[in-house]
Amino acid sequence: LYKLQQSINFHIHITIHISFKFLSFLKPKMSTTIDVPESSNIKGKTILLGAQARPGGWKKGIAIMDFILRLGAVAAALGAAASMGMSDQTLPFFTQFFQFEASYDSFTTFQFFVISMAIVAGYLVLSLPFSIVAIIRPHAAGPRLFLIILDTVFLTLATSSGASAASIVYLAHNGNQDTNWLAICNQFGDFCAQTSGAVVSSFVAVVVLVVLIVMSALALGKH
């Protein structure tokens, strides 16, 4: 009986030892299954934060394009003013009392054109810092609203000066038989070429200003 009791105790001890070993083996498995959803949640939060941290979006792209177009409009407006301001041609023949010369300051319309395009170019240069602010803060409505108002004002100025200069250039090329205005571009070819180029450049600036206003309006409309 004593030996039987010892054998039973020995088997019970071995069974308990094996059970503890088995439980200790299962513990990391259980902890692993509990940690899996936590790690997945952490990953999900990280992905969500990463998506929210991406700034700007398409509005920042519009602001960058706005800045680039303003640089182009500055070049077009300055080119128009410079080309018209340097338009001057003197014919090689003259009489005792007359010298045949054509210059921009002989026409009040061309003088208005030079002054207006210089003002438009100056405004576009001064508007560049506000365009940079719109790039840094693409969701801010204040700079865009300020620019769209002033762009509209200077678009009107550029359009009026360009249109009035275009009418004089047309008369210089074609004349007007009803008023006996003769076409002078057959004699003053260089002068007409410079003034025509200035008018074309001014209308490039006008088109760019229109595009800038439309882009700002779209950005404000989606705000």
C-alpha cells in the first residue's frame, strides 16, 4: 500500500507539473491574441493621423499657380509699357519746316496706355506677398478675397487702356476714309510694329488677370 501510494503521488506530481508547463506555454499565445487588435488599432490611428496631417490639398496647388501666373502677368504688363514707351520712329526725309516723326507721346491714348500698364505692373508686383501668404495658408479666405477685389479693379484698368490703344493702332494700320485719316503704317512700319506688340502684350496681361480672378473665385467658392 505504501508503494502504491508513492506511485500515485508521483504520477499526480508529474501531471500537475505538465499542466503548469502547458499553461505557461499558452500564456504568450493568449497575450498575443489580445495584443493583435490593439496593434491594429494603433496602426489605424497612425494612418488616420497621417491622412489628416497632409496640408493644403488642391487649394495650395491653386495658390502656387496663382503666384506663377502673377509673375507672367508682371512680365506682360512691363513689356507692354516698355514697348509702347520706346516706340519712336523718324523718317529719313524732311522738309525745311517739317520733320516726319511718330512717337507714343504724340498720342494721348498711348500716354494713358503706358501709365496704366505701368500701374498694373506695379500692383502685380505688390500682390506677390499676398499670393505667398495664400500658399502658406491655403485655407485662409482673407488674402484671396483681398486679391480678387483688387484684381478686378486693375483688370478694368488694363482692359480699358489696351482697348483704347488697340483702336488707335487699328486706325494707324487701316485709316478711316470717312474722316480722311490716312494709314501711316506704310511709312512708319517700325512704330506700328512696336505699338502692335505692346497692345498684344497688354491683352496677355488681361487674360492672365481674368484667369487669376476665376481661380480665386473657385477657391473661395469651395471654402
